[in-house]
Amino acid sequence: QGVDGPHGLSVVGDADVRGAIGADQALTSLSISGTAQLGGGLISTTGNQTYQGEVTLGADARLETAGGNVTFVSTLDGGHDLTIDSATGNVTFSAEVGGSERLGAISVVSDGTSRFAAPLKATSLETDAGGVLEIAAGPIDTTGMQRYGEHLTLSTNTVLKASEVVLLAGVDASAEG
């Protein structure tokens, strides 16, 4: 059984999430201040999802918002797939992704800003055609394909390591350097 309803949920401390959250009726928001073990399934909110502590994927996970932001403040690990659909909200990876254990396939759908601010290791990485994409650190290292649907903006020297890199909307630097 999961958690549903039109209210926000703040977990002050660690969370072991083994079922769906907001699968029948989305929560308004979700915030976890400590470490989070995501056991798989859907986490759905109408507003923001914020993960302050280390996050480990124990199974494939899907995070959805109806326009809120999805923010990972600390590290994200676990050898599973991660799908994020934030509609018009922003998606931010502030710390290393896959540093201890490479993630599976990562898919980000956002008409907002998607920002990778630390090194990333996954089997593949795909972003959609809407919004803005910024890579502010690197390397971005995948064993499979990297497919960027948005125009990619680099705010630092960056290495994209993959079996194939597809840049559908071009690349620019945010500043000279």
C-alpha cells in the first residue's frame, strides 16, 4: 500500500519507500531530509519533490510532477533505471550520480531547466526536446547512448563519454572559456 492524497508529505529523517506514493491521487509535494531508499514504483506529486540526503534506487523508479521541481541535493546511486517527468518544472542533480554504483537508464522529460551539476555514471541518458539543458560539471559517462533533445548549454569544460552521443538541438557555452 502506498500513500495518496492532495496533501504535502515531509519526512524529517531517513525514508525507506517500498511502495508507490501518489499513484491513485498525487500528493501536493514530497520532501525527504535524510537518506532515501526508493524501492521502485511511481512517486507522483503536483508540486515539488526534494531529496536532501543520499538517494539509493533499490528498483526501477518513476518520479512525476505536474509542474513542480525534482531536486537531488546529495548523491544518487543504485543500478536501476530512473525516469523523471516534471512537466514544466526543473530537474536538478546537484551532486554525483552513479558514483558508488552506476545507474541504469536515466530519462528526463521537462519543459523547464534540467541541470547536471556533478559527474554522472549511468547505462544511458536521454532528455526530451522541451526546456533548457545545462551541464555544469562532468564527465557524463554512459556505457550506452546519450541523447539530448534540448539545446545543450555547457557552463564548464565537459566530457561526454558514451557509445554514441546524439545532440538534436546543438551545443553552446554559457560563457567564454
